Amino acid sequence: MATQSSRAAARLMVAPSVIVLFIWMIVPLALTVWFSFRIYRLLSPDRNGWAGLRNYSWFLNSPDFWLAITNTLLLVGGVLAITIVFGILIALLIDQPVWGQGPLRILVISPFFVMPPVAASIWENLFMHPQNGLFAAVSHAFGWKPILFMESYPMSSVIFIVAWEWLPFATLILLTALQSLSSEQLEAAEMDGAPAISRFRYIVLPHMIRSITVVVLIQTIFLLGIFGEIFTTTQGGPGSASTTLPYMIYKQAVIAKDIGRAAAGGIIAVILANIVAYFLMRSMGKNLDA
Amino acid sequence: MGKIVLKSVRKSFGEVDVIPGVNLTIDNGDFVVFVGPSGCGKSTLLRLIAGLEDTTSGNIEIDGKDATALPPAKRGLAMVFQSYALYPHMTVRKNIMFPLKMAGMDIGEATKRADAAANVLNLTAYMERRPGQLSGGQRQRVAIGRAIVREPAAFLFDEPLSNLDAALRVSMRQEITELHQQLKTTMIYVTHDQVEAMTMADKIVVLNAGRIEQVGSPLELYNKPDNTFVAGFIGSPKMNLIEGAEAAKLGAKTIGVRPEHLDVVSSGGWEGVVGLSEHLGSDTFLKVETTQVGTVNVRASGEMMMRHGDKIHLQPQAGKTHRFGTDGKAMA
Amino acid sequence: MARSVTTQRKVLFTASAWFVALLIFFPVLWTILTSFKTEASAVASPPEFLHADWTLVNYADVWARSDYPRFFLNSVIISVGSTLLGLVIAIPAAWSMAFVPGKRTKDLLMWMLSTKMMPSAAVLIPMYLIFQRTGLFDSRTGLVLALMLMNLPVIVWMLYTYFKEIPGEILEAARMDGASLRNEIIYVLTPMAVPGIASTMLLNIILAWNEAFWTITLTTVNAAPLSAFIASFSAPQGLFYAKLSAASTMAIAPILILGWFSQKQLVRGLTFGAVK
């Protein structure tokens, strides 16, 4: 298919994207590394100089940091667990002979298209609000005291909201994979005498492993960077109860205006992302052809 | 117009030498068929001539000029692809006129040519349709029409009939042959079907693993195969190739007798028992287990009431036994 | 299946499926309903489902506020702009990777995917500072650039998978027909690629519209799109529920509708072609 002339043209055409992405990767990252070793605070511009590892040790010694790491992992793990388990169940349900599969899908995928601040705002105000929210109204109806979601269970509330947003994505991917399973395989299994549970375990589930892998990978990439929902609802509070690593970096950068520290946090986030990516790729690499 | 010469053309993909080296002359007006088993390099050779692949080394001359470095657009050749490769978003008319548009031809002239080509190919009624609305045979003709309007030095066909059903294949085969008689342009045709090769070609090039095994007219290849490969490839059912004692008797490593050259006799010759028998009415095909030469296929004319288990005697016709030496090549 | 499914089973599954689907959709539905209520009705206790005071005044109020149309316009400009810019860069790249793949094409694609793994928070600092210094802070241009960078890998990948589905032979035929590279792209490739390009555009407009990191951190007043607006609106007041709902509904309606039509694109685009 290729000849010399077309190959030369091809290289030229890939160049802009590669250059753009390369600059996008290298320049900001290099700057972040540089800043992480400096003393640089927007509020004290006179104090300047080499910080060595001080910014990093601040993080490692700060209990808020370890809380943030925990929260980040809780967020990612929690959302993954909820979305995949329920995603499979809902996908199985919709794949059954049901009326109106089209409208069903539309209803189920809707949360994904609601922008994060709106999603968070809806849940926080219309549902979880202790005075005016629906949950409060339900509690009153039963004579219970309304739960102070954002105050008492901030991280769980955030996890719940994000899971609601991402459940459609998982469901859609898994449903697509489910529907790509040829009915002939299942029919052959039925003729071989396999009951429904076995058919699920030995044929359906293995077929879906690949797409489950993809869901885990893609969602992890996005979940590590969740920001809008936290900004809109708890601002990382109360205190630091619902602060994740990205949010902590944001607080350092924009609120404390400590550039050096925020940069160090950023590098730690990159390291964390790479560790997660490494383990993910390793354990799931076998499930993918690509 | 239409003389193509390949000089020591070599093509490798990375480490693999797909075509170790080919020398070939195609004269103007020839209908040349490249034939061989899957993976023998025939399509690769065609694509090298077309310019869709670069040669690793060697020269390709078209009408005396070195075309090795020329891109496909500048070689003056036209290609009909196996999948027809019609432009799905254009009407038949636009498809056929596309090459003329690329050449910058005046639209009036281009329309005339397109209509003429459509006429030859019985496509006039379909000019405003899209490829998606056409049958396989019609699409095939549009692809040919697109090639004809360019009045190329040579036509290149890459297994054009493979995607058609059997009956359509036979009629399209004849149409292409008639087209060649009409246009008298060089045609290079690639196929794995040796029946197509035998019926259509002026000259057949038999390829095996990137090497030319033999070049010749259909009857030359049939009557005088150069080696066991060609002997076994040309002719259906395959020539019976026999080794062992019977071959040694004639001073050869291998002897070959075509199924149609074995006579059924009442006694003598090779003795055997009928294994399978296929009765087509016009011919009878028998698979016989013989004592002297193992399993052989026999083709007898007309009906022959032989069945599984019957005893039979076979005798090769005089002068129709081919002898091949230890190197696989034909012995004089 | 050879046997027919019993109606009983079908009813059972249908009821369960619809129950679950409505449960999931309920928050959106509730928001839309609330947007049409008066403020008093919106916070009424017990909550009113059907017997509320219905009104359109909230929409008029929110839209009439001088800010809202501007935020809306910003969202449109930023999402469409970043997508178009991304397409301009990505189409040639995806073309060459799909049709003239080299030894390192696969690696290149994987590398592009990996750039998406870089946490945005890590480069917040340099982006923040660079944008401040170059005057791109709180500007639509700046956001268009930032979002284009975020989505470029997705755009390239999506186009790549669509281009790969175009039969290479058709492009070869164009070459044999005498088309130069330019003509090949204009007359043959682009018309055949239009559906793929449209799908890519659709998905990326959605992704850019919903982006909630750079749109919040790199804007203050001028370039803030709807995501930033809602995020700050939703602060402790919580009193103007009906208006909040109206603002939210308007913010999500376009994307919600676009999204309903782009399920297939979503699957292909966000899984980087792994699931189709």
C-alpha cells in the first residue's frame, strides 16, 4: 500500500499532532518539576530560592496528604466497583426481551451527559439538602432526622454522585459488548445442557472481560482527575474530609497560592498516576489485544 | 503502446523476500495471466507494475521508458480491483468520469467518452445510480468502464471475478475476453483459478513462491510443462504424478499422466480397484487404487458404469507420459 | 431463539428494566420538573410532583440576567472551537496513521493515549502561570487551546478508527485514476470520511462542553462557560431552587439531546476504539 512518496507525506501529516502533544507533555511537566524544587509563593513574592525537597516533605508529612491519597483511591475504587457491578446487572437486564429498549437506553445513559457541576448541584440541593431536599422530605415522612450528607458523609456523597454520573458509561460499554455476543454461542451451550448461570459464568462473562477491562482503564484515567463535583459541593470539606489529591493541589495553587508546593503535589500526582497505570496495564494487558 | 518489461524485479517486505527476482517481457496487445497458488506473489507483482508498491530493486519499463520511480498516476495504466473499489459516494457516471476529471479533460469530451464506455459495457441504463444500488456484475462492469475511459497502455486485473457467483463468473470471463478482442490493449490478469487462466490467456505466467515457473501459451503449458509444479498446477483434475518403480522403468524420478490420458482397458496395464466414482453424464471421474502406481484419478468420456469395488485396468495413452528428473524438471 | 419468550417473563423484565431506568433518570426528571415550578412550590414540603404551581418565569428570569446568555455563548464557542481546532490538526495525522502505517504507528497511538493519563492537576501550575503571563487567562482563546489539548488524543484515535474502516483499495483506485494526494483527500477520502468526522465532532463537543477542570480553574468572569457558572452558583445559598433548576436544565439540555444520538460514538470514542 505504501510507497516512498506517500510515506514522506504521511510523516509530514502526523507531525503537527505529535509536536503539539509533545510540547503539551514536556513543557508544562518540566516547569512543574522545576517549580516543585523552588520556594515560590504568590503571596510572598520576595521569598525566593531553592527549596530542595522541602515542598515534597511538606506533603509527605502532612496528614491531609495521606487523607487525600486515601480519598483519591476510595473515589476511584468505589466508583469502579459500583459502576461495574451495577453496570453488568443493568446491561443484563436491558439485554433481556423487553419493550422499548431504545427509550430505556436513552434514560439510562442520560446522567453521563449532565455536566459535573450540574450533576453535583442537583444531588446536593434537590436531593441531599437537609431542609429542602427530597431525601429530607422522605426522612420527615418516616419521622427520622434528615441525614446531613455533605457534612457527615462528604466523601461517600461525592463517590455516590460520581458513580451516578459514570454508571451510564459502564452500562453502555458493557451492554454493547453483551450484544455483540453471538447468540449461536449461547445456543450451542444450551444444547450442551448448560443452565443460565453456567452460561453466564463460562460464556458471557469471559466475553465481557475485555470490555470490563476497557471500562476500568478508561474510568480510572478520568476518575483520578475528578474535580468539578468536589468544587461544586464540599470544596473538599468539611476540613479535608473530601479532599482528593487533585483538589489538594488546587487548594495549594489557587487558595494558598503556594506555587512550589502545588507543583510538588502535581509531581506526586503524576507518580501516583503512573503507578496506578503500571499495575493496571500489567494486570489487564493480557485481556486486551490492542 | 503497452509493452511492459520487468528486469530483475525484486520485492521484499522486511526480511521476507516475497519476490526474489523476476524477468519478464509482456508484448503489446498480449493477454497475460499471472496464475499460481495463494501467496505466490502474483498480486504483489501486479501491484509493482501498477506502482502501488515500490520495488526493492530492479527496473520496470513501460513502452521503453523506465517507470520504476513513477507514481501510479503517471504510469498510464488502469487497474480493476478484486473488490471493484468503486467510489460509493459518486454515481456510476461520476465514477467512470473520475479519471478523466483527474486528467483535467474538458467535461464535454469526458462525458462523450464515459457514454461510449458505458455503451460498450451495457451500463447506459445505470449511469445515475450509486454503486450501492448495483449488483455484483454491474459493479464489475463499472470498474472496467472506469478503466477503459482512460485508454491506458495496459489494463491490470486483480482477481476481478473472485467475488462473483459461478454462473456470472463464466459470462464475465467471456465478456472480458471479448473486450480484449475489441480493444486490443495489453491486459495483465491475476487469478488463482487455472481454468480462467487457460481460457482467457494468450500467455500464462505460472508463479510459485515469487518465482516464475514457466511462461507460455495455455496449450504449451498443458502439453509441455517444464516441471512438476506446472504439471500439477495446470489441468483439472490434476495430473497424476507417480514415483517409484513405474517411474524408474522409464528412467525418471517422477512420471506424470493426466487423468484424461488414461484409457480403461480390459486387461494389462495397471490393475486396480475403483474407490470413488463421480458420474457427470458428460464425463466420469474415477479414483482408482492401483497395485503398481498407488492412487490415480481417471477421467473417461461419457458414461461408464463403474462403481466402488469394481476391478479395472488402466493404460496411459502413447506419448502422453511426462518424465521428470530428480530436480523436478521435465526430461527431454 | 427457537422458542418464544413467555409474555410473563417479558412483562417482568420490562417492568424491572423500566423501574431501574426511571430511577437512574429521576434526578434529571426532577430537575426539569422543578424548573417549571414557582420557588415556593419548589421547596414545598411534602414535595409536589404533579399538583405544583407551574410557571415559565424561572427560565425568563435566568435568561434575562445579563450573565447567563454570555456563559451559554462561551460554552458554545469553547466546545465548538476546541473541537474544530483539534480536527484540523488530527485529520492529517489520523489519515497518515490509518493509510500509511509505519513501524512506529502503533507506538505513536499508544503514546497519544498515555498523554491523556497525565493528571490535569499536575500541570495546573504551569498552565495557570503561562496563561497569566500570555494573557490567555480568562480568555476564550485560552480555553479553546486548553480543551483542544485535552481532547486531541481522543479525536485522533476516533478518526483513526473511522479511517481504518475505509477500504484502502478505494484510495488506491483513486491513485491509479491519476489523483494527486490533494485530490485523493478532497474528492475521495473526505466524502467517505464525513460520517466519521461528524461523529468525532459530536462526541468532542460533548466532552468539551462538560469539561469541569480547566473551565473552572482558568476562568473568572469573561470566559467562564456554563460549567464554571453553575459551579459557583451552587454555593451555600440553595434558596433559589426553581431558578437553579432552570439554569441547570438549560445548561444540560443541548448536550443531553446530542448525547441521546451519539451513543455509538461515545462507545467508540471513549474506549479508544477498543469497543465498537
